[in-house]
Amino acid sequence: MGVGFKLLELLLRQKLLGKGLSATPNSPLIVSYAVTKACNLRCLHCHVSAREAMQGELNLTEATRVIDELSGLGTEALIFSGGEPLLRKDFVMALADYCVDLGIIPAMLSNGLLLSRKVAWQLKDAGIKAVGIPIDSVVPENHDKLRNLPGTFEKAVKAIKACKEVNLEVVVTTMALRDTYDEMPKRIEFLAKLGVEQVAVYDLVPVGRGRDIMDQAMSAEQRVNLIRYLHKMQDARDMVFTMSGGVPLFPEVVSEMHKHADSKPRDLLLKEFWIDSSVGCHAGLVYFSLRPNGDIYPCTFLPIKVGNVREQSVTEIWRGSPVLKELRQRSNLKGKCGDCAYRGVCGGCRGRAYACTGDYLESDPVCLQDLLVEEGIAPSEVERFGWCVG
């Protein structure tokens, strides 16, 4: 099936059935591929501590072989990230074109510094279907401080405008932190005026350089209030939101809120990628992260090597890794997550559990159980989750 037909199918699934991507058990539905560790920024929260290129990054022949395998395993979308993927622009465009030929939807995350109108045209022509660009504050100095370089706010705004000028889908990514949480209404208003309709809100997972700002993670009260606020904004602003960074049940919670309010979010690309399956944290279940040198992690926020594509096939790693097999058995979870009634459909964030305890099977300190109960969502009724990539 070509990408055009696949996107049409997704749209029809949403309009006719109210469902997004359909997850096939034990298939890597979505894969994020960090094409390089090189970056032109030194962001304070960077989960991969990006700076210089990694030694031995995959070449085009190796990467296309991996994509061939992903196609055979049933991968629906490949998200190029980094570092900064536009530092390997020709490489990304060649791979995007290859994905389109195989019916895999290609997307990209970028900091926006290298994304001019010309580059946006090139990406769209290569087949990139959406680009994620960060806006982390409406106060330029605050955005620039988190990104660790003056002028990045202005360049990110220009990148968003450049993409919109060529009708390349834009998803704004934005960090929700303890100290900037209160400005979220102003941030959403600013994005709405920019014409942005799709926003991925990141909840800090203390990985990489993010460990150094762990005190900036939202409080439990802030997180719950933010989820309720985003639901209201999906109605008031006619925008669509998701939450990344270990909150995969966000779409299920807000879907219930919409039912109670007799409303629904728009049928935009981001909503179409809400995944129709009750697996919660999808690390190693329907998702994995490919690193620049060919290492495979269960999740970009769970930096445990489970294999390398130069040493084994992707299929062998996906089906045979002991770590991935452990993650797929929710009965292995420990502590509060192990005892939770929502264990099978949530599972907590395995990346956050590992970052905070050193054990990827331990409890996730962030828990939405009370909110699920308040919204009347029984474990048996959970039907969807949102992707969580970086």
C-alpha cells in the first residue's frame, strides 16, 4: 500500500470509526531513527546528550537495509530525529523517499535552525509528511535558555512559517516544565495565532542531560491540570494535542472527557496517530528506537542496548531480545505498577522507571490512576494510547 493510500485510510478510520493506527501485536508499528548524534544546539533537557556525531553512524546502504526489514515487520511510520537530522539532510531525504516507496510514512523532528522555505520544499518533495519543531516558551529568552543558544526562538518561529508556506504538516513540540507550566495558556494562544493546529507536549523524562534538570519535572497536580486544560483547548481552539515523555494514556483520558462533553477533536494527522490498542507504554511492544550507530533501544527514553543491526537482523533483535520479551510481559512489573489494576493497559513509563530507580521493571513515579478513576475509565475500556518519541 502506498503512503497516499495509507494516509487516506487513516483519515477514513478516524472519520468513520473514530480510530487511529491499528497496532499489530509484536510489530514495531512506529520506529524513531536518530540519524546522527551531531547537533547545532546543546539543549539542557536533551535525552541523548547530543553534541558530536557518533563514531560509525549508519551509511545509506545499511539504513535502507534496515528500512526493508521494518517494512517486512509491519512498520507504519518512521520518525527521523537526532541530534539534528538536517545535519544529514541528503541522507534523510533519500531515506524518506525510500520509505514512501515501501508504504512507510516518514516524519522528522528538528530544532528548526536549518529549516528554511527551500529546505521545507525539499523535505516535502522527498516525502516527509510532517515535521516537529520546538517552541518551549513564548518568552524568547526562556526558550533560548533551555536550548542553550540565543536566537533559537526566532529561528524556530521562522521554520514553522516556512513549513506552513509550502503546506508541510507541522507539529509543534513543547516542553512542559514546573517553572514554565503557568505560561501554557499564553503558549497555546501564541501557537494558535501562528496557525499551528497540532501540538505534542513533552513531559520531562530525566534521561541524558535531562537528569541535570530533574527538579523541573511537573508536579502531579500540574500534570493532571495540564491534561484537563489541553482537553478544553481541543474544543476551544480546534487544535489537537498529544503528550510525549511517558504519558501514553493521554488520548484515552481526553477521549473520555470529549464523550462526556459530547465533543471530539479534529481529524488531523496527530489524532490519526493515536494508536488503536490497549498497551500503554509501548517500549518494546509496538515501538523501538534506532540509534545512529545501529544500536536498538526499546525506547528513546530507555537507553538499554538490546542489539545492533550490524551484528543481527532487526527481526532477530525484535523477536529474540530478552529485554524486549521482559517488557512485553506486564506480569514482570514491580511495586505499585505491578499491583495496579491498569497494569496491562498502562504499564507506567519504563524509561522514567529506569531513570529514577535503575530498574526498567520498577514502578513509574508518575501515575495517572486517580485521573483514570475520576474520569470513569475502567481498565477493560482502555482502547488507545499515544506515541512517545524523541
